Amino acid sequence: FLDLNPSDFQLLDRYRDRLAGDADALAQDFYAYLLRYPATAAVFLDFSPERLEQITHTQAEHARNLLSSHLDNQWMDTMAQVGQLHYRLGVEPAWVAGAYILYWKHWDQIIADEAIPQEDRSTLRGILFRLLIGDLMAQLSGFSGASRETDAERQVVFDVLLQTLSNPAAAEDATGDRLLNESCTLLVSKSNLVAWAGYLLREGSDEVLTPRCMAGLHLQELRIHKSPEDPCWMAIRRKAPVIITVDAANAPEWVRRLPSTVKEVACIPFGNEDLPAVGVIGVRQSGYFQRVGEAYFLAFAHVGNLVLRTRSQALKDRLTGLPNRQLFLERLEQDRLQNLRRERLLGVGIFDMDGFKQVNDRLGHRAGDALLRLVVERVQRLLRVGDTLARLGGDEFGLLLPDLERLDDLDIICERIMEELRKPFALDGDIVSISASFGFTICPMDDGDAENLLHHADLALYSAKEKGKDQCQLHTWVMDARISSQAAQREYVAQALQDGQLRLHYQPIVSSSPDARFPSVVGVEALLRLDDGKGGIITPSTFADSLDHPRLARTIGRFVLNAALSQGESWHRQGLLLRVSMNISARHLLDPRFSADLEEALAEHPGIPADFVEIEVTESAPLRDFEMARQSLARANDLGVRVALDDFGTGNASLTYLQKLPAQTIKVDQGFVRNIVNDPRDLAIVAGVITTARMLGLEVIAEGVETLRHAQILSKMNCHSLQGYLIARPMPATAIPEWIAQYQPPEINSGSIPTEGSPHVLVGHSHRVQQFIAALMGEEPFPEHVVEPGAERKCHLGVWLQTEGLARFGNEPAYPIITARHKHLHQLAREAKAALDAGQNSETLLKAHILKIENDALLAEINALMQ
């Protein structure tokens, strides 16, 4: 298209040496021209004189070679590459065109020389003009090709961003990982020049950037430690992109080790001080980012910021700002790997608040939230740099304690936290006290993955709760064995239920009143039993965990409701008007379907009136969800069913439940009843519960009544009903009618015991003296705190004399006489016991008689003082 033919090139070859003879001067004029203009001079601003001389020489060679090129394909391709290079260096086409004018002027002066014949001058000028045009067009072709390539790259970047952000799945990506991975993968797959793309984040306390995602190269093991010279950390510090070529003198080792296909790397920062991050893009051409423009890739930093904000929202607890369970597990995995490399111990723990539920129920959820924030503040003050505190849900928190040198370090940290959390908290004018229970496992001694480590810490926490709370327990493999055993136990119970091997036995509840106007047998409690199929009966103590398991709680609960009501209905038809009580598990009570289950059971058994049905609940259900428990119990009352609070007194929220839960009966826990003769505290608790219940109009049933002495004391304290082995052991339903027919109430008349209305301490004291005298006769066991050294300060009356008695009557003249007589009473008891041990029977009887007389005198003096 330039209309150059072989004859033209022959003519050009004839004068080539003359035209090329002054190429060095042409090259010098060429660069002098470029250096005259600021825009072009800026390109060579950093060039040394030596380099300028070198490129001047190269330019002279270009002029000579152009004359001999004949514009063949090889030359045209080379010039196209030069044009591409000009584009990458930012050399504008106008500058190149200006340079060609210099070429033309230089050669035109040579042609004007008389040495070239006149007839060849015009033809030669035309040939040279077309030669320059062809050379320029080749360079412009390369320039425009590179420009189109750059535009295509820009379009790729734009398309990748658009495709990534418009993907509906991105909206469901809680952590942003999918968004990051997709943007990197698409950039590498769609661009011809991007060889590698990824994101690196610094998470945790270590000053190390680790890959979040990588596309194009397998660099997941890359770790970039903080260094002021590293381009990634430099970008974070400057808050601006840093571009570095692979062969740069200051390129760090990780850049130099990149494959040869990568020529240039851009490090684009985003995130914040708490979570700094860098986008890294490796390309196949130097100068790529200058041509395409950094602004296009800053958009990826904006995507990164969007991801981190989304990630922060998804992985942080809104109430406390702490990491949530998902982020905790991620950090756990990171800390686990890092501690393995460092050969240090990693403590993985879970703790929760003992007593938090009661605070929440009493003061409301707002106070509970405030308490959680205060707990976080206190714990964070005690943690080291690098430790992680996370909220796993509710009042449960996770702890990561890396870089432990020995187990003692864990004990020290936990003890500090527990001590701090025992201190009272101020909540809007209220002062509350709680404690914390901790469960820990230690890596690498426990070599499980993150999920297993957390599970083992949870087992240890469960153990800490079982052992009394406010303590720290380490995971052991025995705990795993116990969990496996519990799982096998659940399967066994489920199969027994399916095979009809679950049974109900019934334990009678009787009145403590001798008044014949009232029925002596009040009712029965239905107690679950398991028939092992071999003639043996298994009690719930061996499978208690299964009864409240999510799989079994409701199914077993429905079985108990229907079986107990069916039996109660049968008894009522026989004329045995017994109240039937049954235990309801916490999980079944809190199940939204419980009220419907109860209503359905009542409807299916109309032969037993609803007011002869009583459900017993422990405080574990209200502890889990007070409002749901209250609503379920209120609905039971609406149906006419009675509610009993079982095992009353064992929890720390019992009085709150008395006030707020709809109950008609209190069952005093057997743990208090069994030791009322020996422990003044148990006697005081039982007396307090009975007094409180009667004032509230509630019926009181004492469980664990095993001796006549128990029955006599409880009767004197006006406890309504008794239940325990003294009365009867649980028995099959078929045995109940015969037992009732033969039942004779226990003899509760106990001689010179203080009358009804006397302080409980005098009732307890009198029975203790009676039991001691009976023990001297070999009829009962000896009570505690009678003959031991210092027993007069530990017995029921001794405790009262040192506390309430001293406060009320300490200034009375009779008070020291009473304390002296009480001390003498114990001395007489010691002498009587010594005589018994020595085999002096007559002396023993004499001392017992004197002991009774002295005690009667003591009681008379105390009663006179009280009146």
C-alpha cells in the first residue's frame, strides 16, 4: 500500500551508505529535540549520562537499519513491538511523529547534496518519505494494539468487579470469602496478563500476613512477616498501592521466588488498624499498572473493605463486639498451627456465668446484657496481648491462651479471672454477685482439630459445673468415655421405651396430722423405672441424663403423663381418691407443645379430676427459660392441675420462684430432711421453708423421711405431708390398694417435746436429747455434736445460743445460767457415753436419767426466758 517496489529499494541501497553516514548526528539531534520539551524530557529525567549515550547510539542504529530494512515482515513486527514499548513507557504518538520530521529533514539535506544526481533526487525523496511513513505506521500499529490491549484489560477489571458484585450468592456470603475468591479467580481467568491474584490478612496478634485466598499460583503457605521494606507492609503503612518489579534490587525474597511469568506485583492496601489487609496482583508485563491505571485496581480494595465490613458484622458479636463462634474457631485453628511451630502450649477454654440466669430473670434482659458487657471489660483487662476472648452465645465465652510455657500459666490466668468475676457488679442501683466455671483443654497434648478442641473444652466445662461451679477443670479422656457411655445409655432407654420396658412405680405421700378428719394417705408420686428384661428394675439415677435429652424428653414425658393418669383414673373408679404427682423434665416443660400434651392426657382420662393431678418441676426449667416455664405452669393451673416445686431449697433462686411461679405445693429436698437431727443448718432451712410456705398458703411435703425421729420433728414444725422410706418404698401400682388398707400412721407423740409453736431449735434439741438417751439404750444411733470436744458450740441449741439467743437475751440475768446448764448437759452426755463404753450399765442408766432431768430444767428456763 506504500507502493514501494524492488527497484525503489535498489535505488535506496545505492545511496544507503551516504544516507546513513551521519546517523550519529541524527540521533543526537533526535534526543536534543526530545529534551527541549518538558513532557518528553520528563521521560528521561532519571536517566544517567551513560544511559542517554546508550539510547542515542541505539537510535543511530535504528536509522541505519531502517534504510536497509526494506520494511520486511521482521522489521514491521519489530517496529510494532517498539510501538508497544512506547505505549508502556508513556511515549505519545505525537512525539514519535515529531522525531520522524527530524529524520526527513536530515535525509533531505543529504539528498540536496550535488553528489546525488538530479534525476534520482525526486524519486529518492519519495522512497524515503514512504519508508518513514511505513515505519511510523508499524510503530503506531503496535502502539494502538497495546492501547487496545490495555483497554481490554480495563474492561476485564470492570467486568470482573461487575460480575462479582452482581452475583446473588455474594449477598449470602456472610464472611466474604466467596466474594474474595471469585474476584481473584475471575481476574486470573479472564485477563491475559494477570498471572496471580489474592488477598492477605493479618488476623490475631501476630504481625504476619497470611493468604485469605489465592488464584493462579499455589501460595497458601505464604507468610509475610512485618518488615518496613516489604511492599505489602509498606502499602499498609502508606495507605497507598506499592508497585514492585520482580527483578528490583529491593524486592523481598517472596517476590523474587515468584515464577518467571510474573514480572510486576501490585500491593493494594485496605482494611483498618485492627484488621489490615492487602490485595496482591502479579502480572506478566512490567509497567502494566501504570498503563492500565491504579484506579481500576483500587476498586478491588473497595471490595476488600466491603468484605471486611461484612465479615466484621458476621464474625463479631453485636452486644459485646467480641469475635463470635465462627471467628473463634478460625483463630483457634490459626493459633493451633502457630503454637505447633513454636513448640508452645495453647489453652482452649470455655467459661460461663454461674448465677447469670437468675440476674436475667430478676432484673430483666437489659440488666443481663449490661452484666455481660461488664464481664467482658473485666476479663479483657486480665488477658495478655495475643489472647482471644469470644462470645459463643448467651453467657458462654471462649478463651484462647497461646504461648503458654507450662500448665501453671493457665492456672494463674484462670484464677485471676475467677477472682475478678467474684467481685460484686453494680447494675443501675442493684448489686449482683456471680461466679464463673471454666473448662479447658491443652493443645498439643490434645491433638484434635478446632471443633474437637472446643468440644473437649465444653466437656471440661460440664465437669466443672457438675463439681460445684466456680472452678476450672481440664479435659481428660475419662470425660470422653463418659459421653460415649451416656450416648449408649440413651440408645438403651429409647429401645426400652419402644419395647414397653418403662414402668411407673408409686411412692405414697401421707399426712403428718393425727387428726382423723383428714385422710392419712394424701396421694402418690409416680416414679419411672426400667425393666431390664431379666427380672431386675433399674432406677432413674442410672439413666437420668437420658430423661432430659432432646430426643427423649417429650416422648418419655408423654408416656409418664398417660400412664400416671390412666392409673389414677383406675384408682378413682375403685374409690381410692388419690392425688397423683408426676415429674416433668425441664426440656418437656419448656417444649411449646407441653400444654397441648397435658391437655390431651387429661381429655383422654376424664375419670380422674384435674385437681387430683399434680406435676412436679425442679428449678432447672425456670433457670433455662423463666418466662416459658411460668407460662407453661400457669396454663397447667388453668386446666385445674396442681404444680409442685420439687427439690425445693437446693437452688439459689428458690425464693424468687416461690414469689413468681404459680405453685400450690413445695417439696422440701430430702438432702435437708435426712440430716435435720445432726445439722442445725439443715433444721433451720427446713423450718424456714415450712414457715414461709404456710404463710403463703402452700402445702409442704417433706421428702426423704426415713426415721420416726424425722417424722416427729417435721410434725412438730407443722409440715403438712411426709414422703420417704419410713412411710413406704416405691411400689408397683398393683400393690398400692393393699398397702393403703394396711397402713398405720407413725406414732408421732414424742413425750416431753415442746408443743406446737415452739421455736424449731427447741424441737430439734429435744429430739436430739431423746435420741441420745435412746442410743444409750441401744435403740437408735447416736446423734452428732454431743460428746465430741467443742460439741456444745456445734449442736442445734449451741448455735442458737451463740447467735439469735445471744442477740435477743444476752443481757438477761438468766442467759449465763442457761449457757452453763447447756454446757453441763453435754458433760453429762460424755459421762454417760463413757460409762456405756466401760460396760457400766447401771451408771449409764443413772446418767441418762439425770440427763433427762437436766434437759427438762434447761427447756423450762429457756421457755421462761422467751415468755
